[in-house]
Amino acid sequence: MSERGLGESKRFEPLSWVEEEINTLSKNETKEFLLKDVENPTGITIVAEDDTRIVGFVLGRINPWRVSQLRFMGVTPTYRRKGIGRSLIEEYIKESKLKGAHKVSLNTTPTLKSAIRLYIELGFVPEGFLRKHAHGMDIIVYSKFLV
């Protein structure tokens, strides 16, 4: 791989997205947007806080076919390995069931090995592989069947 290609893939490293998203979620206007999104019957937004600081979150939506698509999940680096990610996903699964979903689906990159271990521990199975799909990165589709 060329230096240019390597730099491009590093620029889109998924772990950097988490910190950026958490910083965005910490803004007052974003909190107001999320409160409105919580009222959406198909949306699922779960936030983990330490006092008033957002330290983790999960966002998703249930599509018309009753598949809950977990769109983004992240925990700020200093709060990782404390069970927050597991708790967020478990709560997301519960909410998905309550809202009538028969399946939870998510996308991840093969480089996020600790996240993949967590998904597998929670009963997710790989359903597909997308080569150079998002920002030139490979994507694995994982799903958990709820019925």
C-alpha cells in the first residue's frame, strides 16, 4: 500500500469518529436534537453520562421491516473497558425488542477486534462482508436475532 493510501485509511480510523461524535453530543444544540429524536417512535438513542458529561452513546433506528439498525456506538477512551459499551448495547437490544424489532443489525470494521468480541459475546453473528465499502474500509455486517 502506498503512503498516500495508508494516510487516507488512518484519516478514517473509526476510533477517531467516537471522540468526535461524543464532542458533538456534548453540545447543547445536539442534546436538544437527541431529546427530539428520543420522541421518534422508530428511533433509539441511549446515552451514558458521568455527572453531566456524555461518556458513551448508541444511536439507531428501526426500519419498516422491523430490523433495528444500530448506526453508531462509542465510548470515550478514558471510560472504555468498564462495561459501558456492553450496557449500552444490552439496553439497545431491550429497546429494540420493546419497539417490535425481530433483529438488530450493525456494521463494523475488522480492525475493531475488541468491539467484535463484545458483539459475539452478546450473541451477534456475522451475516456479510463488504469489501472496501465505507471510506475504502472493509465492513462486516453483524446481526442478532431477537425471536
